[in-house]
Amino acid sequence: MFNENNENGLVYMTSDLLPFRHMFTTRYGGVSTGHLASLNLIGGHGDRPENIRENFSRVTALLGKGPDDCCVTKQVHGNVVRIVTKADRHVCLSEVPYEADGIVTAEPGLPVFCFTADCVPVLLCDPVHKVVGAVHCGWRSSVADILGNAVAAMRTLGAEPHDIRAAIGPAIGACCFETHGEVPEAIESWLGKEAAAPYFRPVSNSTFHFAHSTFEQKFLVDLRGANACRLRQLGLPEDQIDISEECTFCSHDKYWSHRYTKGLRGGQAACIMIPEGEETP
């Protein structure tokens, strides 16, 4: 079950399943202005650097960290998952020296982040072996099996699939994620035809293109459900997978949505951190 939290004016979501400190941020609680108001956590969309750094500082303060104490991703819609350590701590707003849509760690006190604005954020946590991950699951990353790579990377650090818990955060829902046929086809190749069937359906009002005399069938896709299916295939128990019911497109006032704003948007974050020392979650 996901819960809304309001701490020092910063609104964020958490999952009951994850015992370690974590959050899925919203648009609320930052200092950015105009169409980027208020909690924007990414550059490249016209925000002032000092605003982004202050926003990031407010998020990391809730983890007991500073904005330069974390590991982040340089997301390219690929399936690379990087194992990170404290040597990979990122100076806020500096160039990330690697491309990876997922990062995992066994380092206590090291927050790991991914960023979204409709794509699916997945936080992974093995509280028994103390391994965590943050994974950006756009549809291309998903069908390229980034979650399979993330679980494999966690296993190299000692995690076991039956001990891993997953929180699948706010993302564009099956109500609003309309695609062409290439996405369902890719999901079938990824999950298997029978397993994939529940996660897409035809759109009844798909348009007819007279110029080409072809009927273009479109589909509504449940990308969160498809990723949950993949996690079950990878060995995670069903009761250790939590799925947010919030759609970023429908709730565009609360979350950044690339599709709703037609790209005029900021970005939210999903992050998780292993406790330090004798600290208990």
C-alpha cells in the first residue's frame, strides 16, 4: 500500500512494503517557478540551477544527506544497470559519467535515485542481505529486460529474489498510455504471449488514415502491471510487490507528466537508502 507523506512542506509517497528509507517525490514542496513549479529535480528543461539544487537539498535532507551525497542515473532508455559505491557519489548538477537506467548498491548510507515523468519507477529492496536499487522502466527499458538485469546485479551483491521487495511507483496508467502496436508486440516478446495478454487492450476509436488507406490500431498498455509480471517471473513473491494506483497523466497537478505537458515539464524522483550502522529501518 502506498501512503502520502507531508514533511516540511515536501509531499512524497512511500510503500508499506519497503522497510528502508525511500520516497517517490511529487511536484509539491520545491522552489521552482512557472511551468516548473515547484519540486523539479532535473535539468535540461529551463529551470535555474540554484532552484534544482535547493529542491534536491530538500529531498536529500529527509534522508539525512546532502545533495552531493547520492548516486543518480544518466537515463537513456536502455537496459544497463550499474553497481554503485560511495566512490560514485554525484555532485548535484554535474555531468553523470556513465549511462545507466538502473543503479543498485550494498553501501549503507548511499541514496540511489532514478527520475521519471510518466515512465515507471521501481525501487527494489532486499532487507535481509541489505541490497537496494532504483530502476527507470520506460517501455523500451522494460522490454529490454532492465528488471532482469537489476535483479541479476543485486544477486551479485548477495541478494536473493525471494527476499527482494519491489515498489512500483506512480506512472502513466493503462487508462492513458496509448501506443502503437510495436509496444504490445515487444511486451509479448519480453514476457511471453500468454503472460503479456492482460497488459494491453485495443483502443476502440483508433483512427483511419485515408491518405494511406490503412487502419492504424492503437492500444492502451499497463506498463506497471507488465513490470510486476516480470518481477514475479524473476522469483519475487507476489505479496512482495507493491503497485501504486496513481496515474501521472491523470494526476498531472501532483506529478510531472511528459505526455500531458507535451514535454514542458520537470521530473520527479524515486530513491532508497540502506540504513547506516545500527540504525533500524
